[in-house]
Amino acid sequence: MLNLYQSNMLDALARLYLAVREPSRDPLEPETLLVPSHGMQRWLAFAIAREQGVAANLDFQLPAAFTWNLLLRLHPDLPRRSPLDREPMVWRVLRELPKVLAEENAPVHHQWQAADARGRFELAWRVADVFDQYLVYRPDWVLGWEKGRCFGLGVDEAWQGSLWQRIAGRDAPHRARLMKDFLHRAAAGEVPGLPERLGIFGVSSLPPFVWELLATLGQRIEVDVFLLNPSQEYWGQLKRGESGEGAHPLLASLGQQGRDFIATVVASGANEPVGSAAFVAPAQDTLLATLQADLLTQHVRAPEERIAVRDDDDSVQVHVCHSALREMEVLHDQLLQLFEKHPDLNPDDVLVMCSDI
């Protein structure tokens, strides 16, 4: 069974997870939880420990690692890590890329020739990163290139397809090649050693093949998806630039990734058990709380409903800095000010995000 649980607050989502969590039949078997990052793993472990006094016997995994570990169950001879994961793939790309660029007269060939050793490694890293994304989001492309197919993707397809054939070879194991067989065998119940229950916590998006895998596993085991959702109203239909009744402009303009994921979850036919939602209305009257409340109910304010921001309301701030160093200095000063203003604020309540580290 594939179950969906939702909340607009991370703390409430963690409490919802603990409320529906049932003891395993085998107390020595760890509970498997998929998380989007190591930061979410640490936060969730602390949250569980605060609620129950201890957090133990939890097997946190990233979705990609979980997928590869499942493939190992059917193919125990596979390496613990795929040679076509991004980091090891860089060295294959670095070896084969100059040959392919010269043979295909690729547009980036002159960049390779003009670059020093460091620049060439950086280019190889970027190519490996692109291939890693293809394996996740465009597996049909790489599988087609292995068979000599061309999809008409532009001037870069020829050298990318040729390079992929060289680095993948005929037998290099990778997710796209193995996943199709795995899904078929999992649906038939031929995958041994599956966990009794699987939890997915706090993910904002999942590659299509991972979601297809979870839906298939849901036919055999209990799969619980704990989704952080800013709105209690369905908004998977919103389109960029929409506004008006039931279409909050902020979600329509900045929520594309979350919108697509929510639409995918709903389309999967996921079950929503009784008590599966824990939406919480903000209790404060700050600008941030007002914005969160509007997002929660999809309320679009008319001009006469606009609020006046108090002089002491610093819940939403915008700082323009002239350099990266100044950004860090401002962040440092603002954090010190917040800790002084709010004595109950702890370091684990703070999340610093950066679009391009």
C-alpha cells in the first residue's frame, strides 16, 4: 500500500510520522527511511529523539543509494557503487572525451584545447554530471544511444551519444539498464529481502523512475510518503503566471517543482488514510505568518486586504550585498541578532540555503 501523509510544517510532519509509526515485527530490523539530504537526516533524527527520548535503529538512505541497494539484491555481483555514478564516471569521461571531441568535431572542442588541466577536469566533471542527470531523468536517451539511436536533440547529441557508448560499453552496470528488469521482477514479487515498511520523509521531488519504483514496491510492502506541502488545497493544476481565485501567484511562479511532484503523487492513486493531514495555521500576525496562512488556504488578497507591515516586523528581509564575503557577514550579523532577540531559538532551528554554493 502506498500511503500519503501531508503537513505544511516540518515539526508537525515529524509528529505525524511518529503517530502512525508501528513497531516492526522484528525489533532488530532497522526501519528504512528515505530522505532528500544528509541535513534532513540529522534534523529528523533529532526531532525523533526530542519526541521519544531516543532515535535508534533507523536506516537513513538517499533515494539513489536505496535504488542501487535494491538492485544489489537481484545482482549480488554488482559493485557496491556503480562505476557510472558521477564521481567515478569523471575519470572515464576525462580519458575518452578528447578522442570523441576530435572525431565528432564537437562545438566544445576548442574549449577543451584552450583549457589547462584544471579546466579540462572541470569540463569532464560537468559532462559527467549531465550524464548522471540523464540516467535519472532521461534513461530512454542513454539506452537508445547504446543501441546507436539518435533522437534529434541538437548539435551536441552526436558527441554525447558517442562518448556515452565509449564510457558505458556493453556491460557497465548502471541504473537505467537495470531498472526495467527490476520493476518487472518486483511487481512479480521476485525481489528478496524487502523491508517490512518504507518511509519517505520530506522529499520535494523524486525522479520518475524512483517514483515508479516506490509505486511498484507499494504493491508488496507498506510505503508511507510524508510530504511537506505549503497548501492544504490541491494546487497541482496551477500554471506559471496564473493568478486569481484559487491560484496564489507565489505558488504559481515559484512552486513549479513542488507542483509537478504533487501532481505526480496524486496521479499515482496514493491512499490518504484517516488523519493523514496535519496542516497547521500560523499563530502569529507577522508578514511571514500572513503569507504562510494565505498559501495554506490559497487565499489571494484583494488590494483592500493588504496589510501594513509593522516597523518591528523583521520576519521577511531582503539584503542586497556587493560580494559573497559581504553576504556571509550580513548572514552572521543577522543570525546573532535573531539569537539575541529570540532566546528560545536554537541553532538546529536555522536552515541556511544557497542556490549555487
